[in-house]
Amino acid sequence: MKKGHIIGLGIIAIAILIIVSMIGDASTYESFETAKAMKMKGEAKPIHVVGELKKSLSGIVEGIEVNPDKTSFYFMMVDNDGTEQKVFYNEPVPADFARAEQVVVIGSYKNEELFVADKILMKCPSKYQENEVSTAGM
Amino acid sequence: MINTFVGNLGHFAVILAFVSSLITAYAYYQYIKASELDKANWRLFSRISFYVHSVASVTVALALFEIIYSHRFEYFYAYSHSSKALPVHYMISSFWEGQEGAFILWIFWNVVLGLVLIHTNKFWEGPVMLVFALVQAFLVSMILGVVIGDLKIGSSPFILLRDALNAPIFQINPQFVPEDGTGLNPLLQNIWMVIHPPTLFLGYATTLVPFAFLMGGLATKKYAEWVRPALPWAQFSAMVLGMGIIMGAYWAYVTLNFGGYWNWDPVENAVYVPWLIMVAGIHTMITFRKSSTALKSSMVLVVASFILVLYATFLVRSGVLGDSSVHSFTDLGLSGQLLIYMLFFLFVAVFLLARNWKNIPTSDKEASVYSREFWIFIGATTLALMAFQVILPTSIPVWNAIVEIFGGISNMAPPADQVGFYTKFQLWFAVALALLTAVGQFFWWNKMDGKTLREALVMPYVISVILSAIIIVWGKVYDISYIVVVLAGTFTIVANSTILFKLVKKSTFKLAGGSLAHIGLGMVLIGVMFSSGYSEVISYNLSGLTYSNSWEDELNKEHVLLWINKPTQIKDYTAIYRGRQKKVKGVPGLVSVNLLKSTDTTNEAIALDDIIVKGKTHYEKGDIVTLILEENDYFQIDYYKGDQYQFTLNPMSQFNSSMGLISSPDSRRFLNRDLYTFVSAINDYEDPEWREDEYYDVTPGETFFISDFVTEFEGGEVLTQIDGIDLMGGDVAVKAKLSIMDFDVEKRLEPIFIIRGSQVGRIPAIDHELGVKVELENIIPEKNQFSFKVNRYQKDYVVLKAIVKPQINILWAGTIIMLIGFCVAIYRRYDEFSKMRDKGLE
């Protein structure tokens, strides 16, 4: 075998390793229901859940409980299937959290009742979408 | 009044730039094909056409800047990206905050590069400029803003607000112009954001140059000659891209609260990948210049770096990344256009490569293990694999989209722990690279066989082992993988320094670019290992509070709550939060908010007391002062060791109506580490919800407790005048003097009680820092008692995160040395090219 072939094989091997590890480490988008089912089966891999904060009928976000030292909090989230879930986040409440239109939590179930988020991504109302113009200058 | 002239001028210039780029492309095509006789005419015509294009492009940029600079909020761009409060240098940032502005910046750089190329090349002008003109046509089309039927081509930055927004006000009054814009994203209000985007886009633009030379070379069948002129440009491109990446990292470090300089965010990855490929391409091109091998791989790498820049643009700006990136760009409907742009050049490149593949000269002889070609090839391969490892997972949203196009369902998400995921590969690749550079450099400058190699490497090896041992013991590096990193890093530094030393002694500094850049790499490696691997969160919550759910206590609380004036232990330091401050024009340092009262005008406040810094009175009580960005709050946090004052940090936060709370860190720089701190949550400074009334009846001289503050009622005082109120004859005004102690700080509260006829007036005294409102409710003369009504809120606080980042300066120093290395190499290669050109050979 020529040296070139050995190197080629080496490269292919590393490339396969990279692909396999990507597939292995990639997370998935789940709903709370499927995430809970995964936890029950013993899979502890962190997953993504997309949803919104729970709002009262009048549109006010409810269910945010900040711990007394203000460094962690609980909140209620509703996923895209409508499942409600209590979530814990071990960080201070992100700025503007209550205004988020969409929330992505990355984490897993701690037990049957509680989902623990390792990371939260938020989509805030973009200023590009606003239709209101301040009319103060009229 | 709506000014439509600037917008129309700008839009006309865009169309002119588009048309002229197409004409330029056609003219240069004719120039290449023309016979010797007609060449001069076609060249003149092509150049004039490109000059017209240049003038038009510059006009577009100027028109857009004028709109922002003159606060023409009738234009959507100015309205949504700028505001009156912005200083001029941030208006420049406003310019490229929007995607249209970013494209204009890119177009502008291409124009500059095109003009430079026209005047520095003879033979290559035609083919290179043909490629340039085509690229410009695609780029200008992104801001064309032309609608044909249902087809929208480009998004114009010159549309009026009334056309962009469907607001009811425009039906009533089409001439309506808003008073102010919505402002610039506060994250971009940073000096690095003024220079980072132009650098990055210059980097983007420069990847086109080697690509254009290659296309020209393939089309004119000069398969080898393109390398000489392209090489200095490829190096320049890698240098500028590298600089852009570092500036971005530095910006993230000083303004974002991600907790670091690199986060493996898709947007960061999208620039990192083309840079890696470009660096790989430089190495194969250098090999080719020296020994006529690796031509095909050079070609593939040059094409890949250019296409990857387009792919990066597509990823970032098409909205496909969706929620997987923090830097989300909204889709302007350009994704289709971007895709066509990328696929067009990919197709052209692949077509030209495939057609000429058989004719491209290759070297048949197998590279020996003891040849430099072999080692450089391995190095370039490693770089390419690094790029592959990053781009593959970054593209997960694209894979999902492709699966969905074919009707499938894919719910793949990016790795949950991005930093850990990428680091575990990139770290080892980087170690391999460091070792390869050390060995490779020896091969490069000397003929080697096994024996001489061992002899040459034994000294650097011994020195670097000794050095590593010192670093490991002194830096307490006990993790085995980090020990390997230190070894690899020091080895590459020592080996390359040896080469550098020999080169400078024997010949000139001009040849030292490679070894300098590699020394930089070694330093970056060690700096990253220390500052990231040994970064330590020190703000653990030591408050001792326990919760009902015990499992939470096992979690590390990485933030600490600092109540105002209360000393709190943060590892070796005692930190005391001392209150909120603003930046005031003309006053050095920061001014406490207690001295300022904001007015209705933006960025303006009234001084409530004299503002004195170091004995100099800058403003007197009642003066109007100008604030530098009113939205910015700085939180003063003093650090002590024992009783010894050490330093003060002022992490900043900004409340912005469109973005919410933005937090920027403040770091204490030491030579061997940074203490990096930022506020992660703050008090609500809007009207507090006061708790229920509490009453205290107190006699003068008595001490009592408001919440847990020791409060002394010093006595009452009859007033003859009060600020802001005219006292009439018969009025009685009494002020109660209260002194409240909060740790070492004494606060004076003086509520006022006024009697006019049968009416009673009360002016409460409020201290927002303590969260206390005191009203003098009544005076009971018979008992000699004053009755106070007290409402409490909570004391002011900040939640802080503090991280120690060791040896981060080695990282920054390494990046600077690497950049210097690039500059030296560019100078050398450009010198080679210009000598050949002046001999009339190219």
C-alpha cells in the first residue's frame, strides 16, 4: 500500500469519526411529552423544547417564581402541543424574559414534575416587525 | 417635510451601479477576447465603466449615510437603526446594523479592491476584473429593491417609512415624519463595533481576489501563473479575516455577557471556517511556489474559501439558523437570491476546474516523509478537517431544511453543550497543528533526513520540556490533556523561535513571517488553554440561604446577590455594591444617580447637588448636565481584601425598549489574569410597589428601627423657605431630620410637613437605595412626638457574576504576533510578485 493511501484512509476515518460524533452529540427538538417519555426510558440527554411562557387570559405572564437570592427561578412554559410544564433555571431571570414571544429550553427532566433547563434561548419581539410609530412629533 | 431627493438619488445610484457592473463584465469579456489592436480601446472602455460603477457605489454609501447623519426618520433605515441621541461614531455603526448597509459595505470594499487590482496588474486585469464585475452585479442586486410582478429583487435601504410600515398615521398624514428613530441595538454601541464589521467585510471581500485570479488562470489556461499574484492577496485575506475574528472575539469579551470571547455560535463559526480553509490554501500555495506540487489542492482550497464565505453569508442572513443563534438576523426575503449567488459561482468554479482538471500539472512523485511538502500537506489536511468538523454541525438547520424539502421530518438540534462539543475536537486538532508547525518549519528551511531531523529537534525539544515543566508547576496544570497542550504550545514556540533566530541572523527579517505566525499560534493555544480551561467562577453564593427542596442546594449557584452597602464575600475579595451611576459629559469618571434628576429631554438631567470630582466643581446645584447615553447605568462595586481597598469595577447595564436589559462586563486587568464581572440581574428602577404603611411615633433624640436600619430622629426644624414652594404668611413648615445607618453609610432623610390654614401638606423623603419612603404624618406637641408613616420596598441590589480568566493576555499577545507574522509574509510575497510584474513577465 502506498503512503498516499494510508493517509487517505486516515482522513476518511477521521471524517467518519467527526460525522458519527456529530450525530451522537446532536440534540433533538422534542415536546414535553416525548421528553418525559425519554426520561422514563432512562435517556438523560439534554433536548430542546420550543414553546411559550404561560399567560393568563389577559395576556400577562404568570408562574414565574424567583428564589430569594435572585440567582435562580421557576417558570411555567407551554410547549407547541399545549402541554404545560414547570421549569427550573439555575440562573437569574434573563432580561426581558416576560416579554419573550418564544422560548427554547435546552435541558432535561429532573423528575416527573420538573424540567431543568441548562440553557434558555429567547425570541424577543423584533423591532423590525413593529407597526406602531410614535406619533409624539405631530 | 419629507425629503425624497436623497432617497431617489441613492436608489438611482444603486440601479446605475447594477447596470454598470454588468457593462463592466461584458466589456472586460470583450477585452480578453479582443485582438491586440482593439485591446487598448476595450480596456479604456472597461475601466471607465468600472469607474462609473465605483462612483455609483460610493454615492449609494454616501446617500445612506446622509440619511442617518441628518436624522431623516422619514426613511425606514434611519428610523429603525438610528436615533437622535447617537454620537457620530455610532451613526457609523447604524450604517451597517441593517443588512442592506452591510451589503453596501461589502460592495464598497470590492470597489476599493477592484481599483487597486486595476492599477497593480497588467496581464491579470481583464480576467480578474470580469469576475469582480460579476460578483458586484450579484451584490448590488441584493439592495436593488425592484419588484417585477411577484418577484422582489433585493431590499432597498432607501424606502420611506410610510412604504415600509402599515401604520394608520400615514393614512391621516402621508407627510408624517417621526420625531426620533428607534435607535441602534445597544450591543453595537461599542467602539469595537465601529471597526469590527468593516474589517470582517474587508476579509469577506478579499477572499474574492485569489478566487478571481484562479478563475482567470483556469479560463486563460495559465494553470500555474495565477499563484504568484494571488498568494499575497490570500495572505492579506487570511490576515484581515483573522483580525476580524479576533476583534469580534474581543468585542464579545468586553461587551457581551456570554462569559467569554468565543462561544462556538453559528455566526462565529461561519467566519472561522473560511479562515481555516484560506490558511490551508496559503500553505499549499507556498508549497507550490517552492516545489511545484499541491497545485490542485491549492485550487480546491481557494474555491472552497470563497464559496464558504458566501455560504456563511447565506447561513447568517437567510434566517435558516432561526433559533440556533443568538445573533439572529431577520429574513429580508433575500435567501433565494443569496442561494443563487452562491450556487452560480460554485457552478462556474466546479465547471472550470472539471474542464481543465486533466491539464493541470501535477507531480507524480510520492512525497517523502522527510520532505516539507509532506508535512505541509498534513498540516493543510488538518486545517481542512478542523473546518469540516465545525461546518457540519453548524449546518444542522440546513440539513433539517433539506430533509423537509423532500417531505421528511427532521428534528435534529445543535449539540446542547456547544462549547464542550467543539472543543473536544478543535483542541486536539490545534495540538496536532502546533506540533506540525514545529517540525514543518525545520523541513522548510533545511534539507532533512531522519538523523539531521533528530539532531535539529533535540535542542528545541529539551528546552520546551523544561519550559513546560516550569509552566505546569507554576500554573498548577495537572490535567493530562492540558499538559499535552502546554507541551505542544511551548514546543511550537521554541522550535519556531529557533528558526526565527537563525533566519534573522543569516538573512533578513523578510522571511520570518511563517515562524512569527506559528509562534503566535503556540501562544494562542496556551492562552486559550489557561483562560478557558482554567477560567473559574468565583461568585458562588455564600449567603447560606437554604431552600425547602434540597436538591437545589447541590447545584452551584454561579451568581451572587449584592445588597447595597453590604459587604459580601467573593472568594478572596469582599465586594460592596455602592450604587448606580451615570456618565456625564465633562466629568471624569462616573456620577452617582443620587446627584441627578432626569428631565423630559433625552440625555439630559439636572444636578441635584454640586458635582465635585477631586476638589474640582464641574457642575453646580441646579445646572443642566448632558448624560452620555442616558440608558446606560453603571454599578459601582468596590473590592476589598480584608480591610484594604483594592479597586472598583463598574459593570454596565442598559435598559433598552426594544432589546430589554443589556449587560456589559467590566474587567480588572492583571498581567497574569482578568477578573471579569457582569451584572446578571438588577433592581426595578421604575415606580416601586411600596409595601403597607408602618407607623412610628418618636420623640426627638430617640433611636428606632426602620426594617433593620438603625434610625435616629434628631429633631424637627421650622423652615422659612422650601425649594419649589412659595411659603405664605401664616404657613407653618416643619422638617424632621432623620439619620439612617446602613452598614457604614449614613443616609439623611428629611420629610416635610406644612400647615396652611386648615390644610395639611406632606412632602415625603424617599431613598431609593434603601427602598424607604418616610412621610411626616403628624406632629403631636402635647407628647413631644412626631408621627412617621414609613413604606418600604427592598434595598437596591445587583446580582453579579465574577469569573477569573488566567493568562488571557498570552492569548491576545499571541494573536497580535500572528498578525505581524502575516504582515511580514504578505510583504515578502507581494515584493516577489511586483518584481516579476515589473520585469514584464506577468
